[in-house]
Amino acid sequence: MARYTEAVCRLCRRNGEKLLLKGARCFTPKCAVDKRPKAPGQASTSRRRRRTSDRGIQLREKQKARYTYGTLERQFHKAFELAEKLPGITGDTLLILLERRLDNVVYRLGFADSRAQARQIVMHGHIMLNGKKADIPSALVKEGDTISWREGSKKTEYYKVLAENIESKNVLNWLNLDRQNMVGQVVTLPTPDQVDAKFDGKAVIEYYSR
């Protein structure tokens, strides 16, 4: 599967804000946005900046959403098409669909420091969804679903370190985490107010509606 293989910090610098693509590193002095806030390629401050068109703003918001959740264009467009068919405000529905991705839920539960790491954990078969092995990061969770670790994965060094540090993890209130047994549950589906979205859903919809 095709993936973005360049330094992900360039994506944050290009968008002019932290997209939290490298987990805990984004909150340290090593963060590229703090160290080099200018967009990549801006060698001279004297270069005249052009006004971004409405289409350019919409594209930037769409790309920002894609980068945040780590999806390919085809995956993201499929999520948009599904959001269009569901009742409610399309932009809000799209955000909720992205939040319901299994790799995002693994990240939200604190089982990984970033969505990229969470996607890798899922793809390597470490996660169980409702007691069954789940290795598809884009799978959508439902209300009442449980997310746990495969028995064999509990013997890994990563799991042992995670179990020691899980107490410090903050979990959003639409999820519940049994820290002792390392089992998460989807208490209810998220609402837009419960998600710290880094993009403008309305601009994304306008981009695809043209």
C-alpha cells in the first residue's frame, strides 16, 4: 500500500500548525514546528507571499484532515461519500467516521503515541476487536465494541512498558479504559464537540462538492 514516506514533520510545517503526527515528541523542544516554524522551501523571508485562493484553502483543510488521520486519498474520499449518504451535517459525520477508525481508537485509548504507531500495531495483529483478531486499521468501531490485546502480544516488551505507563494516559469520555486489564470500550459514538479536530469540515465538503 502506498504511504507518505517523507519526514512527517514537514507536513506540520507546511500547514503552519502541529498535527500531532509524532505523538509525545510534538510536545517537546524537538518539535519541528517550534524549531523551524516556516514552511519547507521558504529560503527567503523577502519572498512575496501570494494570497491563498478559496480553492487552495479548501485543499489545505482536506489535506490537513488526511494527514491527521493518516489516510490515502482514495480512503478519505470513500469516507466522504459515506458521510454524504448518512443523515446529519456531512462535515460532522465525516469527522465522526474518521474518529471511529480502529487505528484512531487504539490511539485514543493510549495504546500508541501516534496514529501512525497505532496503525502499525493493528496491522501487525496485536489488537482484538470484540474478542477477534482485527488487522484492518480502517475498520469502523460501533457503540459497545471492546478493544483488547491479543494474548501473545502481552508478552512483548512494548506491551509491558505500556502497561506500566498506562495510568498517565488521558482517555476521551466517549471511551472507557480498564487500565488493569488493558481493555478499552466504546461507550458511545463521539460527537464533534468531543473531538479536537484540526481541520475545517465545512471547507473539506466544499472541496469535494465543486
